[in-house]
Amino acid sequence: MNTNKLSQTRISVLDLAIVRDGGTPSETFKNSVDLAQQLEKWGYYRFWLAEHHNMPGIASSATSILIAHIAAATTTLRVGSGGIMLPNHTPLIIAEQFGTLATLFPNRIDLGLGRAPGTDQFTASALRRDEHAAMEFPANVQELQLYLSEGNKNGRVRAIPGEGLNIPIWILGSSTDSAYLAASLGLPYAFASHFAPSQLHTAIAIYRNNFKPSDQLKQPYVIACVNVIAADTDQEAQRLATSFKKLFLGIITGNRQQLKEPVDPDDNFMDPMEEAALQQMIAYTFIGGPEKLKKELEQFLEQTKVDELMVATAVYEHEARLHSYEILGQLKNGLL
């Protein structure tokens, strides 16, 4: 096994802008800025935010605005969407928004696109989302590409700013449908294995086997997103992870809650049936001290051969979350 895989792989962050129990969106945004600034020092590559709506525990609903806020507070980190839920918007609006972002922050903006609503069906309707919008996703991606291209300068409808800026477009997915689309368009592909692990290997194989080179990308490029909770010891990491596990269990049961304070895990922490269901959802979750974490992440990278690792870390205390990312950065940089 190549024991240097972690040091050779780009590591990035998916920030869900989680509002913890007893916290506020204002606190969340301040913490996100602080995190992004620290990640820049630790050598992380990009910082993505995800569009969600009607979720008391997630504050990234106005994703483009939050991307601008983070980009303005950093200097080298790539900042983008992981993703923009395109069926909620017209392609022109997104072309203009990201054209504006790319004009303000040249060569630092990524545009990741997903087909899900990022919310429940009632909120999706309130967003004026056509019930067939997801079916039109491939055509809408291509329309967005057109608006961002130099070739549209004679078009009747133009994205200004945006036109000709060559903003990198990513296809996001949690199933094989997105893999086929990313491959056919010759776009980089990011898979949401942090909450949908079952089709990761199949989707990556489909993408790589069907990839067609494009002006944007000549070779396949894959990101896998995973959950990582690191601490100085395995025991402390397991304690911190109780907040994350309760959060995801709420998603499974429909009892969505804000991120709770961690507790000492014991035999009564979680019902065995609930825990079994949870483990299926969070199979690609890495919890532990430096030694355990390095071993397991090296194995994951060797098995998947992904080009980049994206990490989501749901930890209640901001300082503990920073320390988790610091440990991972030190592992990558060979300092641990």
C-alpha cells in the first residue's frame, strides 16, 4: 500500500453552516469565516457550501451570498458550492450570480451543481420549483454552460458578468445518474458519500469508464466527500461524534434537530436498531485519533483512488471542530 497517499491528495472542506443547539446563524457565519481562514493556513484546497432550505440546523440557504462572504475573508482558498441545487433556479440567474463571484474573486470560484431540491417537497414548491425540474437538469446544466461561454457573446440572452469567465462547473451526485451526466459532459465529479455511501464505487467506475474529454477537463477527476471527526485520542473523538450521530439519526427518522452537545457514549446512547440504520448512512465516516485516522483514510484513498478528498465535520464546539481539521491538516502535511 502507498502509505503517502494522504500527503499526495488534495484535501478540501464541505461546510454545512450548521447551527448548533443554542446557537444562531450569526454565530455560525462567524465560525465559518474563522474556519476558512485557518484552513488556508493549514493547506486545504477548497471550501464548499451547500444549498439547503427550511432546516433550522443549517444556515446556508443563500449559498451565493455566503460564498462571497467566505471568499472576501480569505485569499488563496478556492470557494464554491457543493452545491447549488439547480432545479431551484433558472440557469441565467446562477450564471449571473457566479459570474459576479468570479469577477470579484478571479480564479477562486467553483460552481458545483446538484439536481435535488435540498429540502422537503413543500419548501421546494415555495421555491417555485417545477415538479419536473429535476428531469430537465442535464439541459439546464448545458444552458448554464452556454451562458458562461465566450461563444455566447452574440446570443440574445447573455450573462453579464459571467460570459467567458471559464468558471469550473462540477456535477454533484449521490447516485449513478449524476456519474453518467458528468462523464458525458466531460466535467469533474463530486460524490456525496458522506451521507449516501452505497453507490460510491459503482458511480466512480461509471464516471471513469464513460468519461469524454471536454474543453474544461481532459481526464476524469473525482472528489469523494466523507465525514471526519478527529481528536487527540480515539475516545475523545468518539465522544465528539455523538453530536454528529444524533444529527444524522434525526435525518433518518424525520426528527430534524440542531446539533446537540456531545455526551459520553455508553450502551444506552443509541438504540441498536437505530444505530444499525445510521451506520448504513454514514459508512464513510472516520472517527479517531491521528494514528487510527491516518490508517483508515489511507485505506479509503487506496480503494477509491479519488483525486481529492472533501471532508465534512459536524462537531458542537467550534474549537474542537477547528482542532479536528488541524489534526487532519497535520496528517496531510506529515507533521503527525
